[in-house]
Amino acid sequence: MPLSSTPSELRYRLLFEAARDAIFVVDGKIGRILDANKRALELTGHSLDELRELPTGALHPASYLGRVKELFASDSVSGEGREVVLPIEHRDGRHIVCEFTTQWVRHNGEYLLFSIVRDLTDRIAQNERIRLHLAAMQSVSVGLTISDATQPDMPLIYVNPAFEEITGYTSEEILGQNCRFLQGKERRQSDLPRLRAALRDGRPCNVRLRNYRKDGTLFWNDLHVSPVRDEAGKLTHFIGIQRDVTDSVESRRALAESETRYRLLAENASDLILRTSLDGTLLFVSPTCARMLGYAPAQVQGRLITDFVHPEDRAALRDQILRKCRDCNELRSTVRWIRACGSVLWIETSARLVSARDDTLDELVLVARDVTVRRLAEEEMKRALSREREASELKSRFVSMVSHEFRTPLTGISASASFLNDYAEKASPEQRQRHFRNIAQSVSRMTALLEDVLLFSRAEAGHLTCKPAPLDLSSLATEMVEQSGAEAAGVELTLDLAKCVQRPLLLDEALLRHIFQNLLSNAVKYSGAARKVLFRVVCRGAKLVATVQDWGLGIPPEEQDTVFEPFSRASNTGTISGTGLGLSIVRKAVELHGGVISFVSVPGQGTTFTVELPVSDAPPSKKTKPKAHETHSQSPFCQESQPCAGQAVKGTKGGRRR
């Protein structure tokens, strides 16, 4: 529809382009778009020329084409407007829900379809927000009411399910009434004048009232009212938030009426009884404090309860007791407390909020019990269960490894023995020699496997010791390379021992052989076709540093944390034989020397293991370091029957696990 120069058509064009809604003009015969305003172009993401080339149905998802065709049906050409909701598919793929108001117009003998399209996105979002707000009001645990401030006596127009539960009335019984009917005949309560004045002046207010449920039972109600005004500032509604605080009021009343009995009980109870303000200030401490914590009650009163809690547990006590207890009847917490002597106790605390009758005092009553013995027993049980699980897993891995690794050489021995038994006289000397050699190699492999298992078993039992002695490291390294098949494997040895602080070096030769042998054999075995391995042994000050580098399979990153675990093998080793004990033995041998082992590995690019051993004058002989869960030391917890002075728990040194 080209722009005309006549005044009427010019005005039409200006209005057409200035419209806030999108407008499409469609040829009713062929269903092509003839014209569209600026808002329509924004809504579709197409230019006018592009729209003119598109059929009307192309602007909608394929599943809606049937409804689009209804707009162009012959019986729709009646001159009457229609309204329909359809999504428009924007050029970028977004679906925009829109409301179409269509009108057929006859122009120059042809039918044109005018569509005024309104984007419903904001309306849908607003409806969703309203739905969520209503759902939130329906789900909260406190009573919510809305009263109409524009009507006489401010009747209730909304109550949520929590209000119905608190009062026992249904919404049908409540709506249309003033909330005062809940007060029954008690119309002279002390807080009512303040509430009436706030409602009269349109101000927020907090009061506590005595109300009655439908069944006649009394309940105490904390009521907060807030005014709602319209855009002009006129008061239209009041929102009421109601909380049943009967338990709190009754608890405070009971506390006030039984103060004498309470003190007698507190002074003779075996548990520690405390009263604190809501900020944690101690108001009362029973005499048990002297026996449990080592403080006289007078030394504690007036201080914060968190002053006597372990620094790492203070935040937990504040969150679990001092803050949350305001909204709950009772809470329990178990945290560490510090005695006057500095030792630690595990204390289980039960806290309850108590309110005074005059509403001027809120406080917490806490009962604290020493559960250190129980806590220690639970921790010991967890450690025992952990040890049992580890032992079971170790046994399973051991059985699996032995059954697999022994089967292959035994099969070879059996096959060779069977051949020699049946065909020894007919076989050539070379064939017999080959089978004898196969039997010898299989026996050697099984013997090496048994040696690894026995060595690992001795280390796990703590029977493996480090016995340093003078050692010719150069000869040992050369010998280990030769035994590993250096020339065939391409092992290159580099020695730089000139900077060693002592000659001869004091190291355990047997343990060092295990270290070098396992690292070299692994490097050769997993190097693949490259078969290139660098073996470097150097002295750096008071340390001996041995490096074994290969360019083989490498270790997957997700499995590098477990390479030193017994019977652990990387998933990319495939059919390459191995027990998974070698690196575990290496780590234990390194730890016995007081050294560390580390590695860097990239899958497909190789692995570099680095061992650092101290070579000082006289390394002490020691047994294999027990596992973390097997390390025993004096408990840091000080019980009543124990001396108050605690003993520090020392750490242990060992190889770094990667």
C-alpha cells in the first residue's frame, strides 16, 4: 500500500506508522502481506520487502497453520471482526505470543484483512507474577488478611489458609466481617487502643491480642497491620500478618510462676542450665558450670555464651540457636566448648525461647550436656568402619589381581609342560628349549609377583624398615639400567653425583633397588613403540634427586590421584600386564627414607616421576608409616576424670600423593 500524497491518506499513513500495536494488511485472496507498520517490522524482525515475499502462515509456528487458515476461510469474510491468540515466530527464532484483532475490508472490489497485533509478553509475565504472589500468600505459615479500608467497619476481603488453620474458621465464615470478632467479649485489652488509633490514622502497628478460635479455645496472637495506599496516596486497604504465639506466652508465664522451683532444679541438676538474652548474654548459670567448664557461675554471668565456644563453632551456635530459635519452639545443637584449662568438650545444647508476661523480656533457656565420651565413641566407630571397608576393598582387589596375574603364567607353564610330556621325544632341541625357557620365564614372573605381594604385606604390617648403609650409587644405577634391558629399551642414564655432601652415600640399597626397578620397568613397559626412557640421578645439596621420564601412554587426569593406591592401574593400560603394586611399594620405600615422590603426566605424551631423598649423615631407622586412620595419639578432648591439661597432636611427614 504505497504512501499517497492526499491529505487523508497522509493522515492515515501517519496514524498507521505511529500505532503502538503492530498492523498488517493482507491480501485476502492470495494471503500475501501488502503492508505493515514499524511496530510489525520490530515484532517479526523482517523488513517490509521481506514480509511482502512471505506468505502469512510463514510468520507462525508450523503447528498453528490450521488456525491461521481459519482467518482466511470464506465464511470469515463477513465484515465482523475476530480476536484470536497466536504466536508469531520472530526472525531470530523466538516465539512471541500475540493477540490478533482482525477485520475484513472490501477495497476496490477486493477483500483485505486488517490485523491489529498486540504483544502479550508483558501481560503474560504480569499474570505469572500475580499467580506467584497468590501462591506465596497461600503457602506461608503465618496468617495473612486483607481488609477493605474504603468500606464501613473495614471488612475482611481475603484470608489465607494459615489464618483459617489458626482460627478454625473457614474463609466463607470470615469474609465480610471485621477481624474484631475473634476477640469475643474481651474488648478492653491493653493493646486495643493503640490498634484502633493506628487504623484510624492509617499507620502500621504491632500488637499482641487474646483471641478465640471457633471451638472457643484461647490463643495469643501477634498482629502486625500495614496500610496500603493507591497512587494518589488514598488509603485503600490494610494488610494483617498474624502469628500464633500461644506457646511462647504460656512458656514465659510458666517460667515466671515457677522461678523458685526452676532455680532449685537448676542448682541440683547434673546438666548445665543456662539463661541468655537474645543476643547471647548469659543471665543465669547453674552451679554445674564449675564442674563441667571449670568456671564459677559468677565468672560467666554477663558474658556472651559464644566466649566459651570453640572459635570454629561460634558461627554455628549463633545460627542454630541464637537466631533460629526466635522462630522455633526448641532447637538442638552440638558444638565444641572450651574449658577454663583450655581443653575441649563436645556439648549438646537444647534451647527454648521463653517470653515474659509483660512482653518486655525475651530470653533463651538452654540445657547443656557433656557428650564428649559419646562423640569419641562415634568417631572411633566411624574409623573402625572405615578401616573395615578399606580392608575389604583391599582384599577384593588382591584376589582379583592374583587370580588374573597368576592365570597367565600358569596357563603358559601348563601348555609347555603338556607339550613336553606328549612330544618331548619328537620335538626338536630348539622346540624343547623354547618351552623350557617359557616355563622358566613364567616361574620367574610368578616369583616376582610373590615378592611384590610379600613386600607390600610387610610394609602394610609395619615390618618394613629402612637400614641406611654406605652405598656406591653410581654402580647401583648402572646395574639397574642393565637389568632392565637398557639397550633394547632405549634407557639413557645420566649421573651427576659430584655435589653430594657425603661419600659414600648412606641409603638403604634394598629399598632403593625397589624404587629404581619399579620406575624403570613401568617406564619401559608403558613407553610403547618409542621405547625411549631417560634416567637421571643427581645430587642437589643434601638431597638425592632421581628422575625417570618416558614418552609413553601417560596417566588420565581423573585417575592421577589414585596411582599410588595398592592394586590401582590406569584404564588406558589395556592388556599390558601388571599388578598395581609397583608404585605403592615405591611410595612406601620413599617414605621410609623420609623423602617425597611426585609426577607429571599427560595422556599420550608420557610421564615423569621425580624422587627426592635426603642424604644427610644418619637417617633414622623407622618402620613404614601407618595409614592416616591407623595413627593413634592422645585424644585432645579432656573429660571430667582426666587432667585438664591437654596434649597436642603432632602431624606426620611422608610422601606427597598426587
